[in-house]
Amino acid sequence: MKIRILVRLKPGVLDPQGRAVHHALDGLGFAGIEDVRVGRMIELEVADGTTDETLAKMCEQLLANMVIEDYVIERAGEQG
Amino acid sequence: MKIRILVRLKPGVLDPQGRAVHHALDGLGFAGIEDVRVGRMIELEVADGTTDETLAKMCEQLLANMVIEDYVIERAGEQG
């Protein structure tokens, strides 16, 4: 079973990498960009019966820093 | 307009970060994981009329390293 976990900084947490990308895109002449945030995508191939609870534990113990980051779990087929 | 760009290593390109995460999850006792790949998610807030062509240019010029990475552009509402 394919799982996609998206980890992003919580709203309000400063994102220097996003700022750098924003600045670089401006410098390349791309106009009209209002905001850029950079996060991580972790794609897992897990056993079919893996529960949401187990996936949440993986995120909380390892994949995301819960102090400053949020995560979203997407199962294959849920995204377009 | 909210845009989400997912950047992942091309198939076949070694992913040491994914390997490290895989190993760490095994070490934490999570069983049944077959594969882990780590990529980037870039979330942009862009002007409403921004074309796919412009977004592709952003990816190819800055956001993805086309030699070893692929990208996918998702517009808000396309994902579950």
C-alpha cells in the first residue's frame, strides 16, 4: 500500500527555506508570487493492513517534529 | 491560487535519506515497511492566472534538479 506523508511547518513558524525560494523566484523574473512554503514529502510502501494509528505514530516519533511541524497522511488514490 | 509542487528523486536514483528513514522506522519497531522515499513539497501562493507553463519553468529553473528529480504540479482542489 502506497502512503504519502506531507510534513509542513506550522502556520506562523518562520520558513527561511521558503523565503529563499521566494526571493530566488522573484530574481528569476517570476511575478505575482505571494508566498512560498517548503515542506517534506515522505512516500512509504507499507503492508496492506497498516492502520492510520500506526502511521500517525511513525509521524510523531520520527517523521515530523511536532513542536514546529504538522503532518498529513494521504493514502494512494486520495490525491488527484 | 494555491499550488503544490512535489519533487521526488527519479526512479533508480539512490535515496540515502529514504534509506535512513526506513532503517530508523525498522529500529523503532514498525514492521512491514517495504520502501521509503523522501522528497520535497513546495507550496506556492501565486496569481490566479498563472499558467502550467510558468509553473513548469519555475520547476525546471529552480525548484527541481532535472538531472535526478521529477516534479508534479497539483492545483488546490485536485488532491483529496
